[in-house]
Amino acid sequence: MEELILRTTYLAKPTEIERKWYVLDATDIPLGRISAAAATILRGKNKPQFTPNVDTGDNVIIINAANVKLTGRKASRKLYHHHSNYAGGLRTRTAGEIRENHPTELIELSIKGMMPKNSLGHKQFLKLHVYAGAEHKQTAQQPEVLDINKLI
């Protein structure tokens, strides 16, 4: 007779999770590529113990956000809309304007759109730290530098 083999699905517990810190350099890397890599790490999908309903992700630091690459004519044609909920309150900005005036906001908007739209997604998004220049404040955490070209 065949023996019945019981296999159980591994579910990560919040106390078992080890969190690492990673640094991604956005210099001359397309916006979507760096955003997809960061969103994957923030959610924890790069780990074998990924569990969809548990925050298994790591912390991500993105430096040189002002030097992110916008391919094609996205700098002038990609539009970001915001409405104040007042009549005539629609505000529209191009991706190029955002990159010049608020370089960290461009990457944050892109990554936020890739995260789950619930409280878990918000908790995971809070582990993102974006800086316009090459310096960051998290040197005490001894972050590991990741090469984005080898990651994806």
C-alpha cells in the first residue's frame, strides 16, 4: 500500500523573520526597473519564506534618485494628476518636473503603485528610504549594496 505523505505549506511568523538592509543606486537605471526591484524586496518576494499575509520584506534605501533615467519621451509626456476635491482642483505635473523639483517623490509614487493597497502594503512601504543624493542616514544599519543589473 502507498503511504500517505502529508505536506504542509510553510507560513512565516512575524517573530521568525530576519530583516536586512539593502542599498540600490538609481543612477542611469530606468524608473520602472528600480521600482520593480525595490517593490519585490519590500514585499519579501525574493525570500523563500514569502507569505502573502505577513510582512516578510526587507528595508530598502535608494540613493541618487535625482539621476533616475526616464526612457523615451516620458519626461515630457508622462503625466501625474492630483485633485484637491475642490472645483477646478486638478493639478497635473510631468515626470520631468517631478524629477527636477522633488526627485524622491517620483520613485516613491512608482513604488507605491506596485505595493498592495491595504494596511500591510502601507506597513511594507514604510521600510523604503529614498534620497536624492549619494548620502543616506542609515549607515549604522550596515546596508548591503545590491547591483540592480544582476538582480533583474
